[in-house]
Amino acid sequence: MKAKKVLMLVGVALVLFYVITQPGPAAQAVQEILGWLRQGAEAIITFVQNVFA
């Protein structure tokens, strides 16, 4: 349990460090991830619409 908590804290610290030191690239990375999630959701919606059409 302790190892999981330590790894989580290290991960959060690395993300915060990246956001603070590289705000532009960090924002671009978040936009890309959100774009991928949007495309995935649209693909699932299209699939379900075609199944029930």
C-alpha cells in the first residue's frame, strides 16, 4: 500500500513539475489527449447509432 502511495505522489509531482516548467507544451499535450478522447467517444457513438439504425 505504501509503495502505491509513493508512486502516486511521485507521478503527481512529475506532472506538476512539467506543467510549471513547460506550460505551453503541457497545455498542448492536454489538448491532444482531450482530442483523442473526443474522437474515441464519437467513434463509439457512431458505432452504437449504426447498430440500432
